[in-house]
Amino acid sequence: MAHIRLIEPDEATGPLKDEYDAAVGRAGKVFNIVKAMSLRPGVLRRSMELYKGIMFGPSGLGRRERELLATVVSRTNGCHY
């Protein structure tokens, strides 16, 4: 099994700490999917911008429908996060 080094919230500094603080503000914690990008804070920031655009941007779908679609796709892809 592959191993990705994850930077924990108490180790984060600089831009990564800012991203982790924002994650805690959004969800109350830093999920592992966010930690998986911890070695590249710039990539994490852009990934979160994409996520927010998809989940909160203008769309014909409501928030619940978007979450349901994300859940179905994750399940279909075998993602457990």
C-alpha cells in the first residue's frame, strides 16, 4: 500500500495553516482528503477553490442535490472519505 506523508494540523505553518484553519471553519475539523494535499498548500488552495465553485457556485442544482451526487460518485468510485 502506498503511503502519503500527511502534515497534521498542529504541525502546519504559513499557507498550510491558513488552509487548515479555513477547513476547521468550514467543517469543524481537517479531513484526511485535505491533509493528503498538505505537502502542496498551493494545490490545496486551488483544489478548495474548485470544490467551493462546484458545491456553492451558480447551478440549477441545490446544495442537497450536489451533496447527493458527490456521495453517489464517491460510492461508485469506491472512495471511503
